Amino acid sequence: IDGLYDSNPRQNPHAVRFKQIDSITSEIEKVAGVAGSAIGTGGMRSKITAAKLALSLGVHVFIGALEQGEPIRNILFGEGKGTYFGHHQLNMLKVKKQWIAFHSEASGKIMIDQGAEYALTQKGKSLLPIGVLEINGHFLSGQVIEVISTDGCILGKGVSNYSSSQLGKVIGCSLEEAKRKLNIQREEVIHQNEWVTLQAKKDEGVFV
């Protein structure tokens, strides 16, 4: 396949190929799912997943075709027949955030409200108890948990400063109330330094 299209090029002769995609959003993933289903199970979808990982590590990606006899430098110089992924200011995830995002196993899951979602994924803020709506699973302080939105989308993963039992006692509470009920050193449920956004609903990017 010579890149990512806005619809299935085998079914739509007017499908348009993307030349440049700065970041892989949920909308781009949906397009890849439709395109991949016509090529084979996981075809374009698996390429987009690999591209997402590469971008998070600061590596630019090209998905396309190199015709016989065509010099590879055409691709390197931005003249390839396909889709380029990434912008000129890619940020590499720190080693710990790479581990959280791709190598850690989530020990539990929590649901947060829309205000907390916006603060966590768009404003670079930490997650506080007042934004937590629901807890699923049993986890300890220091373990990685998944955070989901009210519509069930996985927003990201982070290291919890609370155990599930502790968090259950202060769910929806302000920091002052949490301090009165629990004696813990870290007030945030998940500190921004130990959080990785896996899906953002804006176009700022996949990782923040």
C-alpha cells in the first residue's frame, strides 16, 4: 500500500492519500482501521500502531511504496510516494514513561470525569481524587493503572500513589478531605511525571 488514505482506495476511486500526518490521533486510527480491513487483518492498523510507537521514541515514519529502480533518497528527502508521519519537533518519551506506556502491565483501572480528563490529557496536570468516578480491580501504591473516560476510552496509564482500598475511601474528595481521611505522602492519584497519555481527543498529539 502506498500510504494512508482517507477512505478505502480499492472501493473509492476518489480516495485521497495523506501526504503528511504530524501526530496519530484517534481519528487517524479509525481511518487506518477501515483501510486495513480491506487489505487484510491488521494490515494498515498494525502499521499505524508501529508508527505510534516509533513517534513516541522520537523516530519519524514513512509508509509507502518504492518503485523498482527508484532511489531510496527520494523517500529520505521527502519525495516518496506515501505518507510521512511526525513533525520536526518530536519529543522522545523518557525511559520511565516508555516503560509505563509499552512494557508495564496495568494492575487496575479507574474512570475519571471530563474535567479531570481535560486537565490530565490536555493541560499537563496531575490526577486528583476529586476527579475519580469509579475503581475497578485491586492495586497497590506504586503499581501502574489504566485511566478511562466516561465513554470507556482508554486515556492512558500511570503510576498510582494510592492503593485501590485507599482510593476507594477518598474517591471524589478534595485534597483537604483526602488529607483528613488518609495519611499519605503523595496527594495526587497520578502525578503528571508518572503519566502517559495514550489517546488524546484533541489534535495536539498522542503523547503529552
